Amino acid sequence: MNVESRNPFKEMNGIGLSFAHIKVFFTAGMGFFTDAYDLFIIGAVLDVFSKANIPGFDIGTKVLGMPLSGFLGASAIFTAIIGQLLFGVLADRFGRKSVYGIEATLMVIGALLSAISPNIYWLIASRLLLGLGIGGDYPVSSVIMSEYANTKDRGKLIALVFSTQGIGSLTAILVGALSASILPPSISWRIMLGIGALPALSVIYLRRKIPETPRYALLVKRNKAEAEKAAGLLGAKLSGEATSRSMPLLEFIRRYWLTLLVTAGTWFLMDIAFYGSGVYSGPIVSSFIPISSSLPASVQIERLILEAGLPFIVGLPGYYLAVALMDKLGRKNIQLIGFTGMAILYLIVTAIMETSGTKVIGFLLPASLSLSLYVLTFFFIDFGPNTTTFVIPAEVYPTRYRTTGHGISAAAGKVGAAISTLLFPTLELSIGIHGIMLIYAAAAVMGLGLTLLLKEPKQKDLETVAEEEIVPIN
């Protein structure tokens, strides 16, 4: 008897897209919008600190041989790793609903404490707390969406949750530029960070009210009444009662180690490129079109933040193309296309750079065309692995370990992000932008190789994809 024939969620899997699906998307997506805003607004704050002398916020001060700019840029990413692992395990142990909203509360507190920081060390500590909430949002939001979704639209619904990252990162650029243009530097960076509390506040109530997912309620909690109530929100009924076979952690690792290697490894490699080039987008773009040092500091800051936004603007359509094609082309094909585009473009950009030591002094092509080739990498990142590495782990693990598997994968990604963000200032001095681009190209090529091991989840019900062992209860 196969999984599909005894699947109690057959009606849920087969229903059409509904308003209830969109409500779940909004509740999950607004939190993820906040994640992106909070992670990327620090790039604008670093731009302010680099051009304005604000007492107590000298980002050039070295600790352990590295500038404080690296520690500040990576601080939230470090604790996001802990949040992803911790909340992933907790959501599998106690349920998605039990932790949903707690992570948003941590983001609110972290953003507000960041905005009132009296010095850079307080700011780093506040960002560490913020990162814990950001990390917790990854596995819970993605899995809640996947466990409520129908089979036909599951890929696009999870991708749609993730696409709010694009809007959040662009909002960070716009808020940063606007704040820098109308407020003095000593105030503008506080406004940038404090605004991050607002979207998280807006969804805390909705998150605490969202029911436990039908799959977790039935297969793990064995609470059919609760599962029926949740399925009823979608206008569906359960066909029978069942449970998921218990599985010790060591057995989970033994059975799913290759899947974990692929989902965690590809996310790690993608985030090396995405976060290094994203958080430090300003300095990278300025290497193509330098900003005149004769301009007033406030104008330099505004220009730096706006130019940093160019890659994010170009990348934004990539999210929505991924949403449109996720359930047609499939996750694997989209990820392969994305990594290939990244690798080719990074190699082209490095080939046309003219360098003197570690400095970029010119390009073999016009600077505007060279910059266009670089920012196009963000389109392939967002269309490809940036979206698919979020979608796939929400599908390929069994219910008892779904948020754990996603949390491990996301944490691996943030390890790559933390390494890239922490070391960028040091690498820029030692090997330059040219060398950094070569590292990004190598990461994309390795990601391409790992993707070939991926099993395609497209148009398969969640239990089949995850090889869930469902045991009917008579």
C-alpha cells in the first residue's frame, strides 16, 4: 500500500488555491519581509558609519585583527544560525503554533534595542538578539506554508513567502536613502534600525492565532479534531486517521543524510555569494562607478546607499519569475539555471576587471556595461538558488523532522553568510573585489554540482516527496 493511497490529506492536496492559502502566505510573508529588512538595513548603517564620524561607532576599530564593521555586519547572522537550529527543533518537538510569534517578538525587541544603542558594542549585542528571532522565522514560516499548501501550488506558495525578502531588502535601501537624505547621520541610522520593529509587530497577533498545521496535528500530535479544524479552514476534510511512524534522530540522519548534504550544502554555497555581495553592495558597486570624495558626506552616504540598491532592484523580478515557474520547471531545473548564470557572470566580471594590486582601476568594457553584468548576478541568484534553497527543505523531510531539516539547511546557509560577511572587509584589503568575485564563482560551480544530486519535488504530494511512513489508525 503506497503513501498516496493511505494519505489522509488527499482532499487538501487536491483542492484549488484559496483565500485561506493567501492568508497563511501573508502571515508568514510579513515576518520574512522583516527578516530581509533587518538583515540588509545594516549595509546602509555601515555606509553611514563609514562616511560620518559618530562618537562611539568607529567601525574601523580592530578586534581579533578584524575591523568592527565585519562583526557588526555579521552579528545578526551569527545568532540567526542558533535561531534556525533552535526553533527548528522546538517546532518539531512542541508544534509549529507553539513557537510561531515568539520569533517575531524577538525581532521587535532586537530592532528597538538596536535603535537606542549608545555605542557600537551595544549595537552588536542588540543585533545578536535580533538575529535569534530572524533565524527562528526561517524554518517555521516555510514549513507552515508547505503543510497548509495544496500539491499543485505548493512550490509557488512557499516561493511567494520567500519573495517578500526581495521587497524587504529594497525597502531597506529606500528607507536608508531617504533617512540619509533628510536626517543628520547621528539620527538617520537609528531611524533605519527602529523601523524594522514595525512589520514584525503587525503580524504577532496573526501568528499567535493561526491554527496548528493539519499535518503536524494529525501525524505527530495525533489530535484528529485539531487537524480537522485546520483542514476546514481550507474547505477540506481529512480522509481517515493516521500517524507518522516514530523515528529516532540517528535514524533520521541515516536515512536523510544525502538530502541534508544537498539542501544544507547548496544553501551554504549560495549564501557565501548572496550575503557578501548584498551586505557590502555599496563598496562593490562603488568599485565600478566611484563616488567623488569631494562631495559632502551626506551626499556620499545617500549615493552609496542608492547605488547599493541597484543589484536588489535587478534581482527583484527573479523572485517572481521563480514563483511563476516553480511548479512548472521544477525546483531542480531552476536551481541549476541560477547557479550556472551566477558562475558565468562572476567569471566574466573578473575577466574584464583591470586591477593594480588589490584595487580595481578600470574595465575592458564601459563601466556601466560592466556594472550591468555584475548586478545581473542578483537576478540569477534570486530566480535560482536564493529561492529554491528555501523552498526545497520545506518539502523533502518527514513531518516529525521537517522544521529540524529546514533549520539545519538554513543554518548552514547562514554559516556561509556569516563567513562571507565577517571576512569581506579583510578579504577586500588582501585579495580585492576581483579575488572575492572568483570565490563567488567557485561557490556557484560547487553549488551546481551538488544540485545534480537533488530529487525533484514538483507536483508530488508532501508525504510522497518526504517518503513519509504513514500508519493508518482504525
